[in-house]
Amino acid sequence: MSKLDKAIASLESVASIGEQHFHETDEQARSLLQRARVRVSTTGDATIAVFAGATGSGKSSLVNAVVGEEIARVAPTRPTTSSPLAISSRDVGASLDVLDIPHRYISPAAPENLVLVDLPDIDSTEEANRREAARLIKQADVLVWVLDPQKYADAVVHEDYLRTMTEHVKVMLVLVNQIDKVPATEREGLLKDVTALLAREGLKLDVQPVSAVTGEGVAALRERLADMAAKKRAGLERISADIRTYAAGYQGRIENEGGSEPRSRKLADFSPVARKIAKGAGANIVIDAAGASYIRRGKKSTRWPLTRWIGSKVDPLARLHLGSFKKKEISVEGEQAIGASSVRASASARSAASAAVRRYTEDASADVPRPWRRDILGDSQAHTDTLLDSCDQIIQQTDLGQNAHPLWWRLVNLLQWLSTLAAIAGLVWLLLIHFGEWLKIQLPDPPMISIVPLPALMLVGGLVLCLLLSLLSSVFIKRGAKRLRKRITKDMTASITREARGHILDPLEASLKDYAQLWADLAYLKKVQL
Amino acid sequence: MSLPEALENLRRVLAGMAFPVPSAHAEDAEEIRKDIVHQLEDYILPRYASLDAPLIAVVGGSTGSGKSTLVNSLLRQHIARASAIRPTTRRPLLIHNPEDAHWFTDSRVLPGLARVSGQAEGESSHNELALVTSEALPQGLALLDSPDIDSVVEENRRLAFQLLSAADLWVFVTTAARYADAVPWVMLDEAASRDIVIAVVLDRVPLGDAPAVRADLMARLGERGLGNAPLFVISEGLDEDGLVPRDNIEPLRGWLEGIARDAGARANVARQTLSGAVDKLLSGQELLMTGANEQVAIVSQLRGDVEHAFAQAEKEITAGLADGTLLRGEVLERWQEIVGTGDLMKRLESGVASVRDRLSAIFRGRGKDRDFVQVEEAIEDTLLDLIVSQAEEAIADTQLAWEQRGGTRDCLVQASAGLRSHEERYNAGARLVREWQRELLEMIGNEGQSRRATAKILSWSVNALGAALMIVIFASTSGLTGGEVAVAGGTAVLAERVLEAVFGDDAVRRMSTKARESFLERTREFLGTDSSPFEQALEDIGEVGLWRDALAQAFEQATREK
């Protein structure tokens, strides 16, 4: 890919991104693109040099002097030249057609591969002249600025043209014509003043004194123009200077609108916002209920079997119409559950969630210029409602662990039953030992474990074991509930983030990516050298 | 009121106003305003004050047209600095007869420029006026060598325009190379529109070109309505002193001297120029009023945007308090965890006595205090979310509305810089809600003191009563739907019963009304903190409405006197 192709691609990207996000056609980029494409097809054509300047500066005389033939009309009344005149050594019709210059003259004396164009003035009362000059100054390859001792500090040439062309130094010649009219003693000071004036405007170049009358400096000028024509670089240089100017101006406008260099292409973590959204949708209640339900079920499985019936009959989740345990009920209760009252968000929680999304978007788009940023914020705000609406459903669909029944619950349950049975067996045995006489049952002495009789050990040991199991389990159940709550929170946050991806984060990311691309393209184009 | 008084009044009004907000005509109106103030101060008012003062002839024109050389040639001495380096003249130079000195040394004319005597050394400045005396100049006429009207130095252009506005008489200098330039013709058109006395000097005409150029220039002057202005042609070339040869300059010198010598002619010139200047000045009224009206309209739109956004926020908050939607979610849920659900209420309503006992048990239970604190916290959270998010929404709405108005960037940037951060706002909101809750609990405590119920209250948990009161405050059910009404309504009734049991109906109603109003009052203050940067930005613009009215009145007076 050639440099020019790369620049065209970049410029195209800038234009389309900019047009998409700023909602207006980028005329400047479009015309630059067109010229750049024409440049691709016409490399090797003649170099076009325009002679531009104020009325009375002697542009026509100078063109005549450079060619060595009286072609352009010269007169004392102002302004003299009202339409551009092109002079070349051979027919270069195609290039001049593009530039729309009808007045053409072929002079074998002109330098080769060069078209000299005598422009109308840039400052007279004839508006058509000023327009025509401006049009061709925009399109020429080489700009020859013809100043003169009277007018070199006029505002027009500096403010309308030179100040805006700081990138064009390579394709620009600045001449002070009519140098013969300046007394020899003031000459050097004058040239120094012109050079300093241009330097203050950001143009570092040599100012050449010339005189169409005495011929001073004319040969050197002709040689420089011929040299530029022979190198055939001026056309590309001009385009690159225009592109650099365009890119710098574009960046300036972006900065003017509060834009700055994109910091990072990565979006910040969305989960704090997702948690806020979840809270707004009533997730806390659901999570608390899920935790309480876990504890309730855990205790029911692991507490002493004989007292299990004590305690709340209603599962906290069932009260919220969530996590119905029987499949049959889900279809019936589920219908209602979606609109179920308790978990609906309050208005304030909802607007707090929407404010959190806004803050997130604002932070993410802090370096985007204002009009574009306004669109980003508007889009995100518009989709926030959809996101909040879908949160109810997300919460309903999250696995609340209502069917969890860990293996250790069953083991503890089994142990509780075994210990209980052992205790009961011990008790019965003891009773039989003590009251056996009444029933006419004679039991042998119970076996002794150390000094304790086995039945007593069974009774006391069984009860102690039950108590220990209950205490130990409740510690683990609380821990399990905490883990469950954490897991549900994580799941909900993840689901909400996933939902937000499609509605808010992806478009936001795409927009920020576009902006980063635009900035990168401009940074490249600002320095482009073709 | 005389015309000069009316004009002085107009000057005062114009000097005190501005067009700070960008609008379609703001820039143009501001230009005109500055020009008119300058012209009134520099020329019109002093000229009215002393019609017999010497005339000021400004020598003005393009850079490099030889103005300074021309002045020197008229006086036959090197007073003004002339050079090939452009622009030469930066500090204007006023040359007058020694006898006329007293007219110029004080700040009667051009009060904005500091007087410097003669060819002072050092950096020349655009805020100074050099005074030089010359016997060669007749009494009654002063020459003002002005900077150029079209140079690359912007201050020169501004100053030149100001000086031309302050002149009784223009000596307009152009050259053979320049006479078709666009910029000088803008000035000449201005001269024609003001009916000022003007002489045109065509300088630096190459030998032999004079007839063609003269004819061309005459035709142009005729087209622009300046056909009566005398035209003096001076050909290229200077004598050995570096001055225009005597013969060449004589016609211009003679014309100027003719005016200076004849008091009647002088008065005519002064009157003609003065009257033209006043007419021209009054014709600026339309643009100035358009500009002022735009300012008033924009500022009132911007103010409307702020008011609308924040009124909306206040409305939302009030509605949120009133319609019960605040109870939705966590608050309701936590409350129900404590007091159970609907069946309790049903039994309560059917008047089963034991239910009250059970309620009392709930509310008195020490272990339950933490649960009531949880309810209060849930309410705190909800209220905090409500006010902070509504304030932020109002801010965002205002910013968006202002941005869409266009041209308000400075106001917007200023206002946005004055906003508190989200953290500050959140903390302030949290403080507000806590203070309000504290006030509520105090209110309950105070209510208790005034009654025999003190003992009863003490046996209840203050937190429980506080939570109940908050529930009652937010429990209007109009914003809830279906099942919610049943639950929330039940909840509220429950809370209300408890409170009534302690305080009696009146007190409950009074307390809830007072608490709600106190909350809204605090909220208004809270929102005010966020709207004030916007209002401040508009205030800094100033009272555009007052300016507009004063301006219209001043113009009306001046026009009537004229």
C-alpha cells in the first residue's frame, strides 16, 4: 500500500466516522479525497504554479518576465487581471480542464512540465476576482506569493491566506516584487521585516527580492520553478500539506468542543453499576430471602429430629412467590410471580439505577467532544429503561439455590437419627434394667465401658452427639448461606452486565472505538508526508 | 432634555451594557456598541460642547500609501516618521498650532488615549496620542496622522477606525496600486453614509499613468456617492528633502488652509460632519435593539430551562412521597418481616383484642429494635436515592437543554464547573436524610413529653415508632397497583393503629404532615444547591432586560431631541 493510498484510507475513515457522529457532510474531507484520487491518476503531469497577490503587486509583469514574453496584460488602472491565464510550454489540457481555466497560452519559452497561472487579485473591490483567486489558490501545486513594498503588510494576504498555510512552506515561494522602488538603504531592513512578519505567523522561509522591471531575481525564480517541475513532487507535497492542515484544524475543533485524547479503549468495570441496578430491582430482598431459605432448609435437615417441627412453616422464598418447590406450582404461581408486588423496585431505586448508568456513561465518554457525547448519553439513557425493565425477569430467573441439598446435610441427618436412636435404645435399656422386675424381665448386667455402663453411655453420648451435630451444622449452614448469597449476587450482576452489553455497553464501546480511531487517524494525518 | 444630554445618557447606557451570550446579532451589535461609545466620547459630545474648537483633519488610508510623508510634506518638516517598513505609524500623531494647544492637552477629545508630547522615545503604544506643535499649521485646524486601516496589525486597524470616527474631516490617502482595494472602499462607503467632509488624495502615481488612473478613480468615487469630494493627484517621486515637491502638494495645502482661515467654513464642516455622525449613530438603533432583544430572549429561555428541570425534580420528589411508590420494594419487605402479612391486619380490623397485645409484643421486643433500624435504613436509602437521582436528572436535563440552545458554551462550562461532585451530593443527601430522621425521632420524643403517654412511649422502642411514622408518611396508596395496595395499605393501617394507640389520631396526623413538609423544605434547599451554579452563570451575564429597556428609552429620547 503506497503512502498516498494509506492517507486516502485514513482520510476516508475520518470523513465517514466524523459524518456519522457529527451528522453533517464533511465537505472539506470529501473535496480533499477527490483531489487526492485525481492526484493518484495524474502523477507525472505538469506542475501547476499560481502567481497570487494583491492588485498592483505586479503578478502579470512577473509572469511575463519569467516566461520571457509579453503575454499577460499589464495596465496602470486597477484591477487589471480578472480571469486566470495559464501559460505552458506544451498542451496540458487535461490538468487545466480539471482546474477550469479557459484562458490558455502555449509558449515554447516557458519552462518544461510547468504551468504558470497568472491569477486575479485577492484584495480588490471586484468580488469575482477574489473568489476566482481563492478557488485556484486552493488547488494549485505551487504557490508563488507576489508581495510588494507598499502592500506586504496588508491584512488580507496574511489573515486570509498565509496564516492558514503554515504547513505549505515546501510548495510556497514568497517574493517581494518591485524591489527596484525601494531605496538601497532600506532594502535589507524591508526584507528582514517581511521575513520576521512571516516567521511570527509560523512560516519559516526565505523571502526573495525580485523586480520585473530590472529583471533582478527573475532568472533564479524561473530556475526554482523549473526545478520543482522537474522533481514532480510539488503535487503530492501540496496534497499532504492540505491534509495536515485539515487534520490539525479538525483536531482543533474537537478540542474546542471539549474533546481530548482518548485515554483507554477499555471500558471500566460495570459490576458496581450492575449491583446498583440489581438493588434497584429489589435483588437484596430476594437474596436475603434465598439466604434465609437456605438456612431454614439446612436446619430442617440437620437439627435434632425430634424438635424439627418447631419454627416457621413458610419458606421465605415462597412468600415472595419465588422458587416454588413443586414443578406444578411454578406454572401457576410463576405467572403472578413476574408481577409480584414485593420485589418490584421503588421509583427512587429505579431512578438511582438510571443515574448510576448515566454517571458510568459520562465517565466513559469524558474525552469525547460535546455534540458526539450528547448522542452517546442520549442513547444510553434511552436504553436504560429497557435494561431496568428486563431486570425483574433476570432476578426471577436467577438460580436461588432453592433445590440445593448438600450431601453433608444428609449425612448429618443420618447421624442425627442414628444418635437419636442410640439414645432412645440406651434409654429403653436403662428403663428395662431399672423397672424390669415389674415386667418380670430379668436382664443380664449391662456391659461396662471402663466404669460407665453401656446403656448410659448410649443415652448421654447420643444426646451429646445430637447437640454437637446441631451446633456444628448451624455454623456450616450459616457459612453456606453466606456463600450462596455471594454466588447469587455474582450471578445477578453477571446476568445484568450481560444484558447491559447488548443495550448499552456494546454501542458505547463501539462509539468510543470510533472516537479512538478518529483521533489516531487525525494524529497520523497531522504529520503525513506523501 | 437637550440633544447633548440625551446623547450623554445614551452613552452612559451603552457603556454599561454588553452582549455576553452569543446570538445571531450579538457580535455585530457589540461592534456597533463599542463604535458608538467611542464616537460619542471621542467626537460627538466634545464637538457639541465646543463647536468653535479647532477642526481635526484625520489623514487616513492604507498601509504604505504615504500618509506620514504627506503630513511631513504639508508642514515642510520631518515630524511624522516615514519608512519602507510597514506598518510605520503605530502611535497616532496630532499636530496643531501652538495657540490651539489648550484644546488638545486635556482629555476633551479622544479621552481613551494618553497624551505624550512630541516624538517620545521608547515603545510606541496604541493607547497613546503624541502631540506636536507646528507654526506651519494655521490656527483652527489640527492634523491627525493615523495608523493604517488595512494592516496586518489588528490594533492599528481598530485605532484607525476609531480616529476616523473622531474626525471632522477626512484626508483619505490611497495610491495608484491601491485605489481598487476592497478594504479602503468599505471606509469610503462609511464616509459617504455619514456625509462627512472628505478629500481624497491619490498618491504615488507613476509618471504618465495619472490621466488613466485619475479618470478611473473619479468614476468609482461617483458610483459611491462621493463625486463631490475633491481629488488631489500626487505623482511618484520625492525631492532632495524626502518630501513631496511643493508644487505637487500645494493644491491640497491650499484647500485645507482655506477651510482653516474661514470661521464660517469651519463651522459648516463641523456641523455637517456632526449631524451626519448623529444620524448614523441613531441608525444603529435597530441592530442594537435586535441584539438586546435576542439577549433577553436567550437568557429567559436558559432560565426557563433551569427552572423547568428543577421544578420537575421537585414535583417527582413530592409525588414520590405522596403516592406510596417509595414503600415498594425493600422498605415494605423489611416491615413485613417484622409484623407479618395480611392476615394479621385482617384480625386487627375485626377487632380481636389479643392481636393488639401481640403487636405490642412485637413493638416492645428489645431484640426487634435492630429490625426497626433496618426499616429506617431502608427508608433512608430510598429517600437518598430519590433526591440524589432527581437532582442529577435535573442537572443532566438542564445541561442538555442549554447545549441544544447553542452558543451557550461559556455559560454551560462555567455552571458545570460550579457543580458539586456526585460524592459531595451523595454525602449532603445522606446528611439531609439523617437529620430529617433525627428530627422525626425528636418529634416523637417531644410529643411524648406533653402527654401522659410518656411512660407508654418509653416502654415502646423509639425506633419502632419512628419507623411506623415514616411508613405512615409515605403510605398514601394512589401510586400502587393491585396486590401492592392490599399489602401497603395493610402495612400503613397497621403502623397507623400502633401510633394512634400511643399518641391519638390528631397527633399522628399533625406529626406526619409536619414531617413531610420538613422533608420537602430540606429537599428544596438541597435542589437549590444544585441549581444555583446555573442561576449564578445567568446572573453573571447581568440584567439584560434592564439594559434593553434603558437602551430603548435612551434611543427614543435622542431621536426626539434630534
